[in-house]
Amino acid sequence: MPIVAPQTFMFADDGSIPNNPRLPFLYYRAGIDLVGTPDPESVIEQAFTRNGWGEMWRNGIDQYAQYHSMTHEVMAVARGRARVRFGGAQGEEISLTPGDVVVLPAGTGHQCVWATLELMVLGAYPKTGRYDLCRGSKAEYARAVEAIAKVPVPDTDPVYGADGPLNALWRGFTR
């Protein structure tokens, strides 16, 4: 399978959504080939499992802004389409379709602004880190900024494994 080079984005802290000051957001358009498969969810789950990402979920993407301060996250679209704002109010809206994969470094805001009814997204987390749900409140902000700085870079790219683009793009940012 040929490696799809991701687009990278850096999102600024907007005072509510901190984003990640050192690791870029990654967008793999058609990062997982789902053409002709009757079960795209299984294809995505197998890719994430093979590459060491777990605690998987299947759902849509919430319509409120949120982020995770203690873990990175990967999301892949299995069915349907969505327009998602990444990076908070001043971030980027990206239209996602089946096979698209996004990797959100800890602190990256995400919010669905539109989706088809059949939208099915799968998500997962690296072995290191702990899931938390932050919604951009002033009360959680200082703790979140401190936690984001401590989240280690994962061992593998969730789509391409140890030799994937995430490793080259994020390893230069380790402390």
C-alpha cells in the first residue's frame, strides 16, 4: 500500500482551545483504501490495531468543541461525509469523506459543523496517554496546557506503523 503524505496544520491557542504548540495536526486524504470493501469499519479497525492504537470507538463527531489534554487521537471516516472544524474557532474546516484519516495531537480542538446521516467515524488512541474530555472552559485551561506538554509522542503512525509519516513529522518535536 503506498503511503499517503499528510497535510499538516499548526493551530494557535485561542485562549479556550489550547491546541498543541509543538506537534502538527495531520490530515491523510484517502489514507485508508476502502474501495470495494463491504465492511470499511473492520478495515479501519485492523489498521489501527496493527499499528498499536487501541481503545477504539465507533460513532460520529460531536457538534460541540472539545479536545483531549492527556492523549493524542486518530479518527477515520468509514461511511458518509462531514465538515469538521479543527483547531477551535480560528482553526480550519475540513470536509472528510470515507478513507480520510486525521491525527489530532493532544489539545487539538474538534467540532462537527455538518454531517450526513450515515456518518460513521472510528477513533483510537495510542498506548500512552489517558482519555479525558475537555470542552474549552476557563476552569480546565491551565491544567490542560500543563498536561498537553507531558503527552509523549506515540511509537507508531496509526495508519502506516513504525515507518509512517507521523514518526518523521513528530519525532523532531520530542523533548
